[in-house]
Amino acid sequence: MEACPMDNKPHIVLITTDQMRGDLMGCAGNTRIQTPHIDYLARSGVRFDQAYSLTPVCIPARATIMTGLEGHRLGLTTYKEGYALPTNLTLPKLLNDAGYETRVVGKMHVYPERCHYGFDSMLLCEEGRMLGVGSGKQRGYDDYEQWVAEQGYPGQAFGHGIANNEYTMSPWHLPDSLHPTEWIADNSCRTIKRRDWTRPLFLWASFTAPHPPLTPLMRDLYTYEKDDMPQPVWGDWADRHSLYHQRMAVTYQGKLKTPKQIDSAYRGFYASITQVDRAINRIIGTLREEGILENTWFLFTSDHGDNMGDHGLWFKANFTRGACQIPLIVTPPAKRDTGSVLEAGWVPGQVNHSPVGLQDILPTCLAIAGISVPEDLDGTSLLGAVRQPKMDRVRETVLGEFGPMGKRSLMVTDGIWKYIWFEEEGEELLFHIKDDPQELHDRSRDPLAPLEEWRNRLAFKLGKRLSDSAVSNGMLRPRQLLPELSEFERALLISHYNPRGLH
């Protein structure tokens, strides 16, 4: 039989977690967490230790993965249910047009939820969100919840009583095989086995963990039974939080959590990530047994992180390290002798320090596939940095932006310094993250620190836009509101975290 012309195209497996910080991996220096299979991907490829989610909350972050565009370009700098992608030039569509079979299993969090945007198939697990609610219509349940009902447990997927944005932890309440992480892994493996052999495969395995609800399997909790969990860090600036951070601290009750609640939440995060790590090894094993592992690229990342109590903050949606700094690993195929983009003598297991982000996923996948990258994207291919991890600098800085106009948090970093500015009252933070990676010491009041340089860098980036109210005559202009919330405002912010019951 004559070989199909697509046979030599590499397969691409994009693996994402949800709400996983960049420091929750063994390969990132975390000695407590057990992530041997993620670490294997890092040892076999290149890890980017200055990877950022530039609009760090689910919907805009995932829109950036799909389009290669940052939040400002998408008109999406905050959480907005019902948001439809404003372009047909999506990652799956571009790959599909070039002959790839494109499939996704897990969480998408795009709208309309059943719009394929170029995927040949979608199996959805949306963390308990009712389909259609974002557009004001009731469309029923996702594929995972329907499947749980078919297994004889209708309406019980959220019987654990933990909501999807709270930090209480409880072990999984149904048989282990019904856990959403197991379902995503099972169906990712089935997708590999049922692929079209005449086409290269693009698979997005999109895990919902460790995003709350924190409901890990007992077997993974046992892994940490004898371990002391780390404690949140507290910077020298955390007693003078900006209005933006004050709201976050109140909404997610950062200062009210007891030591036991914090310890329990950490165990939930760690165990959930270890469960995903095992699932990743199942995907690797299925690729090996199908005979295509040696022609498969891996990209591993997360849509954003979580503050996990650092500086009195929980949740995401800001620009401290925990919330916006994410894992990003690119692993080439094991077989590199034919049509390889890598040079002779290339050594795996290296680290690139250039600031990169989710906007770079789409152009990187296209470059792997040998497809021309559309012009006018915010992202750029990371293949140059994979080829020469110690030499290639993808860009000088990245700009992060979150919140509605007038109430934004903005960030600029080059991977050495990080500057954060709050639009409402002009509060600012400056960290030398190379020497102070936990962001414990604010340098904005240090007369020897390059504060004015970083103010100017942010003002210059915003000033290049057609119109941005935060810049006037080349200088940052805050709204000058009072820097403290009233007790009434604090009371209104307390959240019930979107609980689910039986249905």
C-alpha cells in the first residue's frame, strides 16, 4: 500500500491543567510534590520558567490559546460568560485545514459550548457549568455528567458538596473510575486508539484539575499523608493591599482561613496534580503502544495559576507569581532523524528564561506542523527557543492586563524585574524576581530601584494603543479613588462559590 503523504507529519498532544501554578512541579524545584511524568516531559524537552497567563482567568486565557491573541486584542480582559471567539483562525481550524485530525477531551470554557471552532470532535467536561447558561439558554449537561448518569449515578457528580470556586477539600465520593480526571484520561487514550491512521493527530487533553472543587482520590491523598504542607508566603507589602487585592482577599476570605483549612487546601491541590500526572503517563503509554510516540510532540501548560493564600490572596485574576506564572514545557519527539527541526547535538532537559505566554501556543503548534503562521498574532513560535534554549530570547517583555477599564491590574516583566500597577488608585509594586522569586520584597519605595523605567515601559506599551484612558501625555494616570473598601462593600463581596446540588 502506498504511504499517505501525511504519514511523516508529527502528531501533537497539547495537555493543559486548570489553575496550576508554575511552581507545582518537581522539575521546577518543588521537592514535596510528586510529578514524575511531567518531570519526564521536562527532562525530554525544554521548560520555560518565565511563562505567563497574561489575562489569568479561565475564559480569556483559553481564548488566547485558541487564537494566539492577547486579552486586549480579543476585547476580553475579564471573565465574561457567553463570549464567542471573534475569529475563525483558531488553532484547531488552522490545523484541520492543513490535514490534521483535531480532537479535544475535557474543559474548553468557550462559547457557544458546542461550537467546534475547527475540532473534528469535542467531549466536554466543564466543571459543573450548565451548558447554555452563559448565553441565557438552558442546554443541559456536559458529556461527563451525562456519562456519570449512564453509569448509574444520575445527578451525583457534585454530591461531594464542594463548589467549583471554594477551597474546602473532600476526597472523591464516587468510585475512582468516575472521577473527571480519570474520565478525561480514559477518553484521551480512546481518542488516540480510534484516530484516523491516514492523518496526523492533534489532541488537546484538557484536565479540569487542580481547579476547585478539590476532590482528589484517596490514593493520591495518601501520597502526602506524612508530609508537612508548605505555608503561604507573606510579602512586606501585603499589609497595604491595593483596592484590587482588597476585593480579592475579601471575596475569597483569605484572612479568615484557619491553618487547618489552608493545609487541607494544599493537600487537595497537590493530590489533584499527582492524579493528573498519572493520567499523563497513561496518555504517553497509549501513544507508545500505538507506535506513534516517537513522532509526537508534547506541549504541557495551564490556563493560569492560583495564589493559594500567598500574601492573604486566593483565586487567580491578578499578577502575583502564584496566579499568573504557569508551567510550560515543549517536548519534541523521541525520534529526531527524519525531518527534525532540531540540530545535531541538541541536548534535552534545558530551561529557557525568556518571558513567554499562552499566546505562543498556537504559533508553536503551527510551526511544529509546518504550517505558515498567520500575520498579526500576538504570539510567536517557541521552536527557536526549543532549538537553542540557552541562547534564544523570544521577546524582551510581556504585558499582563486584567479587569474592566478603570479598574485594571497591569503587569510588565522581562523575567528579571516585574512591575505591577493598579489603575484605580495608582498603587504599584516592583519586584526583582530573579533574586526574589516569591515576591516578598516590594522595591517600589527603594530609591535605588529602576521604578521610573518600569513605569515608562508600561506607559509606552499602553500608549501604542489607539486610546487607553490609563495614559496621558506618555504618563500613567490612575483614577485616584480612595484606597480602602468600606465595611458595606466588603460584606457585598463575600461569595457562595457557585454550589451544585442533585439534579
